[in-house]
Amino acid sequence: MEGLTQAENRELEQRLQKRQVKEFMSMFNTMVDGCFVPCVDDFTSKALSGRETGCLTRCVAKNFAATGRLSERFAEQSAAMQQAQGQGR
Amino acid sequence: MEGLTQAENRELEQRLQKRQVKEFMSMFNTMVDGCFVPCVDDFTSKALSGRETGCLTRCVAKNFAATGRLSERFAEQSAAMQQAQGQGR
Amino acid sequence: MEGLTQAENRELEQRLQKRQVKEFMSMFNTMVDGCFVPCVDDFTSKALSGRETGCLTRCVAKNFAATGRLSERFAEQSAAMQQAQGQGR
Amino acid sequence: MSFFGMGRQQPTSAEKIAAVEQEMKLMASMHNRMIQMCTKKCLPTDYREGDLNKGESVCLDRCAAKFFEAHTVVSTALEKESQNRGGPAAGGGFGFGG
Amino acid sequence: MSFFGMGRQQPTSAEKIAAVEQEMKLMASMHNRMIQMCTKKCLPTDYREGDLNKGESVCLDRCAAKFFEAHTVVSTALEKESQNRGGPAAGGGFGFGG
Amino acid sequence: MSFFGMGRQQPTSAEKIAAVEQEMKLMASMHNRMIQMCTKKCLPTDYREGDLNKGESVCLDRCAAKFFEAHTVVSTALEKESQNRGGPAAGGGFGFGG
């Protein structure tokens, strides 16, 4: 990380940890909202139906897998992008 | 609040106040956007029509009531959740 | 800016600059997302088609023009609003 | 500038800066939301041309005016509701439509 | 309060305040998202009347209960997925559904 | 790292950390938005199965590639517009597609 001192790196690391907690909570919230919308639609009862619970569970599983796959692609693409920028300069 | 000193509590209270202003502004903005979308659709004039103004007013009234009702449910549910967690431990 | 000292104005200016960078990035991101959704829909290939690229380019041009026009209206309206508030008091 | 409560006698530098900054955030948010709302209302999503045509331009102008007016209507309505039922805003105005 | 890692022995004031504040942000976000979700699910958008009618009120109550329950279901499902495939959450709970 | 303006000679620690942090926020935002966009484009919302099938996986891969490419196209287009009409970005690049 281009010429940061040790103290600066430590400070940075702490912020990164905070960022990760935040990212993680945001991922969790996105998952709840993104699965609640398509899966929960029946308000004749106040408890989730078996169908709704199943839909939520499958929705989480599929979105979790999709997030993992997209994260891999993201890592590859941004590595390629940085390399291309390095050559461009 | 589990073992905070008085000074810590004061600092916390100040942040809470800032948070409340923020929450309130965010609620106001959500209300404007959420009512503008369904109520304002006629761009043959630059002034709101009577129908649009009426729709906005009823939209605010209904969403205000809904927010109040949901906040009560939220308070009940989170109290129940905390109690359940307390027993689980 | 009602009675700020020079030092306060300097501090404020620095924050404004940070805000502008943030605003600008947010505008860029909104543009990407807002144009990606309507323009990119064909996932039979991993490269953008000519049609998609053209759509993205026109989408940016039109939204850029719209943003400029709306910003002018915004400046006029908020000036009028402040004047009206000044008279109201 | 009224409602970010500078109730005490002598606001500190940090408080004054925070108040001005808050006001600017407010305007920036309104600006961004107006752009989001009005481009959605006025621009068709097929993007066959890159230029704003006459109809779209007029629509944007009217939408901007209506968005401001809607703030006033919502502010007034919210104040009325708060007074009736004693909601979070019972104390005062909303900075718009005053 | 468990997972905002006060792993070390003596948290500083700043850390304690940050932890409480974080907990509150979490609840505020959940509150706001519940309102957004459930008003969308339960209120028709024609706004012919300004009062909540019976059907809408009951729908809101049930939606609130289901939103909480959905947090638990999602939390459990996400934990299971993380353990299976070693995702970001492999280490522990999600603060819900514990 | 170019455009977060370290114009002055010796950036302080706080400035250096802020610049790195800013770069990370940027990447995190792009990551999150890509996930949001591409899951919406590629996953049907009936959730009859919990596994990604072949078609969905391929769609996600292609969507990710197109999302990156779209950043470059938008960046180039925005730069062109800014130069033509003298917008906010008249001065320089957008950190993408350079």
C-alpha cells in the first residue's frame, strides 16, 4: 500500500475491520429484503407458511451462491483492470 | 446501558440526538418520494392539480398512521426477541 | 454564511470538497446503474453488443443533459424558496 | 437554518460547521432525489436518441416545479398529522413550506 | 451485544460508545426497512382515503411479525450456507435467531 | 489512486489513510452494485430450487463482464459529454476506462 508507515497500516486495518462488519450487515440486510419481497406475499396469517419459509431458504442459498460466484468474477476483473491501467501508463 | 460512565452516557446521548435528526429527515424524504411517485403523474402543467395535492395529503396521512402502527409492532417484537435471547443464554 | 470565522470557513471548504468528490462518484454510479438496467439485457455473450454500447452512450448523454437542466431548475427554485422564507419571517 | 437547534447561547465552531454542513447535505439530498424522480418520470427507457427532445425538456421543468411543491404539501400534511396524533414532529416545522 | 467483538480486556470509552451506537444503528435500520417493506406490501397506491382501514391494519401487523420471523429464517439459512461453503460468516451467528 | 487529489507536497497520515480508504469504498460500492444488478438480471424470483443452475451461472459470469465493460463505456461517454458542455467532470478522468 504505497508508502504507508506501520502506524498508518495499523489504523487502516482497524478501519477495514469496521468496514467489514458494515459490509457484512449490509449483505445480511440486502438478503433479508431481497428474499422477503418475492417470497412473502400472504398476509392471511401472522406466521410464515411452509411455502414462504422454503422460498426464503432457497432464496438465501441461491443468492449466497450467486454472491460467491460474482465475487470471484469481480476479483478477476479488477485484477485485470489494474494490470491494464498499469500498462497504459 | 451496561456499565457506561456518566460522561460516556452524555456523549452517547448527543450522538443519539444527531441520529434522531437524521432519522427524522430520512423519514420526511422517504415520505416525499414515496408519495410523489404514485400521486404525481401529470406533466401537462407545472402546478400540482387538486387531485395530486389530495393524493399527496392522503398518502402522507395513511403512511404516517402506518409508520406509527408498525413502530408499535416493532417495539413489541424487539422486546420479545431480547427476552427470548436472554432466556436462550 | 452567517458569522463564521475564517478558520471555520476554511474547515467548511475542506468538507465541501470531500462532499463534492462523494457527490460526483455517486452521480457516476447512479449513471452506470441507471443505464445498465434498461440497456443491457442480452446475456448470450460476455461482451457488450453494438446495440448495448449505443444504448449506454445515448443514455449517458440524455441523462447528463437532464441532470444539467434539472440542476438549473433546482437552483432557481431554491433561490425562490429562500426569498419566500425571508419575506415570510 | 432554523431547526438544527442552536438552542444554547454560544455555539462552538464544530457546532456551527455541523449546522451549515447539515443544511448542505439536506439540499444535496433534495437535489439528488429530484434528479432521480424526474428522470424516471420524464425519460423513456429505450434511449433511441441521446438528445433531450422538446417534450422531455418541458416534462423535466414541470416535474422539478412539482417536486418542490410536493415538499411543501407533504410538510404541511405531516405537521398536521403530527399535531393530531402527537407524532415525532409535534414540535415544529419541517424546514419547508414554512 | 455479542458480535461487535469486544475481544480485548478493557474496552475504551470510544469503543463502548461505538458498540452501543452500532447496536442502535442496527435496530434503526431494521425498523426503517420493516416500514418500507410492509407499507409497500399492505398499502394500495391509489390513496383514495387517508385513513388506515381494517384490512390494511391487520396486514401491517402480520407483515411486521413475518418480517421479524424472516430475519430468523434468513439468519439460520445464511449460517448453514456459510458453514457448508466457508463463506464470510463462517465464524458465528448473525445477531438474530440465536 | 490518481484523482483523490493529493495535490500538496507531503500528505499527512490522515490524508493517506483517507485516500486508501476512499479507494476501498469505491471498490466495495462497485462490488455491491454488481451483485445487486446481476442477481436481479439473472436469478428468477420464484426460487423453486436453492442451487444455481448452469444457465444462471453462465448469465452471472457474463453479466459481471458486461458490468465492468459498461463502467468503461459510461466513463468515456460522460467524459465526452463533460467536455462538450462543460459539466462537473470537465477536468479529468473517472478512474475507469482511462
